[in-house]
Amino acid sequence: MKNDERQSLIIHMRQIPGLILGIMAGVLLGLTATAQDLDGLLPLAKAGNADAQNNLGDMYSDGEGVPQNYGEAAKWYRLAAEQGHDKAQNNLGSLYYTGDGVSQHFGEAIKWYRLGAEQGYYIAQYNLGDMYYYGQGVSQDYSKAAKWYWLAAEQGDDWAQNALGDMYYYGQGVLQDYGEAVRWYRLAAEQEYSWAQYNLGWMYLHGEGLPQDNVEALNWIQLAVGQDNIGAQTTLGNMYYEGNGVPQDYGEAVKWYRLAAEQGDNEAQYELGNMYYNGIGVPQNYILAHAWANLASANGYPDAPELRDSIASYLTPSLVVEAQKLAGCFQLGQALEECN
């Protein structure tokens, strides 16, 4: 997989925590909150106990022990956050980011993330780094993103360690340094973070920042595959297609491309379309080839429009329409059997 394709996978991965990581903290803390009797927690929260207020916010955010109500969650998070509770500040920032229970406002998200981050709360530091990385609510600033990722990474946060590895890999906000990228990827990978396992496997596969080693590459990529990581699935497909580190096996390549394609990976969708187009590892099928290439094109894979249009020249207009309908069905997450 070429570097620009790897970049698109990493960006896709890193947008996810920007949306939900703060709420994930609430989920984890909610496990503690729901073990308490609500009748005992509510008086503490009303009396101004910030921990109780934050836990009550978690319960309403997660719908644990009470009906889910983001407005109530925001109310209790705010009361705790205004007392300086770092987790509540992060949680309130995440509600402003997603627009759950409050009007979406990236500026307010930044405000609350920053308050939590400046107290040293690692998830708020990570989220603030993400805001600077993507330029949401602030001007895009890779140096500031790297600073906040580093602070969270130093506390052992695996998501931040992987993100910092990305910064060193691409030289964003820091000097490009493959060795440092490997160091941070490894720290996160050893915590079983699947994207870091995939990234470390990639580095071994291509000999970037360390000696090339197909055995180590396969080990880390398979660990990520074991967690259904779509980047790793696609790369394992590439390895089987090329016979790189594994015996060449087109059937296995198709298997891994299909798993990643069905989860929305645009490179895997393109490669699967190519396999159907050329009849490699599967019987040749122009309709399926067109459908997968069309979906890859819609999802932004740069070479997919040319492949889709080449396949169309082998189809009648009515079969092109059939292939387009099939692509729409795949886009909805339905299997081939459900689309017929």
C-alpha cells in the first residue's frame, strides 16, 4: 500500500476518537456510577459533590440506570466542570463536539477540552490535540497538536501514542523521524491498540525506521487483523496478492479484501473490483467488478473512477444500471445475497 493510501486510513481512524473518545471515558466511568444506588448519588450531586455530578452525567449520557438523556448529562457535567472537575470538563467538551444535549459548538468544545487538558487529564489532552490537528474550532496547527498528543502519550495513552507516531511518520509539527514513529507505534501496539499494531507491521514490512522483517510484519499485522482492523485486513490481502511475507494466494487475497471492503475500506473495495475484473482469485464478473469499483470511487479512492469506467465498456447500459444498484446495496452494508 502506497503512503498516500496509508495516510487516508490513518486519518479515518483518528477522526473516530475525536467524535467519541470523551464519551468513552463516560462509558467507563459509568460502570462505576451505575453500581451506586441512584437515590444515594442524587443527593450528593445536588449537594455539590463534583464526582457525584460527573457520575450522574455519565449515567444520563449512557442510559445506565436512567433513561438516556443528553440534556440531563450536559446539566450535571456542567455543574461538575464549573467546579474544575477535569473529567467532567472533557465530557462536556465532547457533548459540545457532537451536539448531544447542547447546540454543537467547536469553540465551546475547545474551551472545555483545554480546561481539562491543562489539569493533565490525558483524554482531554488527546481530544485537544485532535482539534488542533483537524482545525476544528481553532486554526489548524500541527505543532500544537503534537504538543498535546505528546502530553497524553507520556501518560501512556495508546491512542495518543499512535497519533504521535503518525506525526513523526509524516513530519507534521515535528521533524520527520521514522525511528521515533516506530517507538511510539510500538508503545501503543504493546497495549494491543490495533491501529498501532497495523502501523508497526507496516514499518517492518517496508523497512522504515527499522530493518525490514517480513516475519515481524506478519506478526503485528495478524494481531491487528485479529481485532478486525480494516487497514490490516487490506494490507494482508496485498501481502497474499504479491506473495510478500506469505505464500502467494489469490484466494486468500480476495478473502481479506472482501472483509475490509464490506467494512468500507476504499482501497480494499478497489482491489476487490480489480480481482473480479481480471478474474483473479474469483470467477470473472464485470457486474461485481463495476459495483466495487463504483463504491471505491464514491469513497474517494483515486484510481477507482478509471477502473469503473473501463469495466463499463464491457457492459450493456442495462447491466451498468444493475451494477450501480448493486453498489448502492453494498453501500448500505448489505451482503451480495441480500442484494439479489
